[in-house]
Amino acid sequence: CTALARRQAELGHRTFCCATIREMEGMAAAGLGDDLLLANEVLDATRLGRLDARVTVAVDSAATIEAAAEGGVREVLIDVNVGLPRCGCMPGDAGRLADLA
């Protein structure tokens, strides 16, 4: 991922979406941490909070918001279930979770 991201960065793209904490760590270590989004919710964000990078993590519950805060991640994105029953909060819960965040 970092080789492809480095090529994109050379062309001016500096924001990246990652699927795993390990991928986030690799991107930051490669100097590609200007703006990283972890698109999956995690219950332990400690490793993310230690990165020398701008980190945003997707959250969909009070538990994932608390995990982000406890791990030192200060930017979150409310993940809303848009009909694919994989992850994300119910649309009616998004405002309450945003207020909590």
C-alpha cells in the first residue's frame, strides 16, 4: 500500500483511507501521515493515538467513541449504516453519537 500511496503523493494526493491499524502504522512510518482515515471501527485505538500522523477513525457506537478518546485519537467520523448490514449506526442515532463525540 505504501508504494502505491507514495506514487499518489508524488502527484499531489496526501489523504489516504486505510482498512487496518497496521496499514495506518505503515503509512505513517512511510511519511504519508498528513491525513489518514481508518475506515473500520476499533475498540482499542491506543496504537493509533501514538502515530505521528493526523488520524481520523470511524465510529458507530458509544464504545468506539470512548475507545478513540481513550487511545488519544481526537478526530472521528460517524459511520452510518446506509443499508448494508455490515457496520455503522442506525441513521437516527448519528446525531446523538456526534454530540457524544
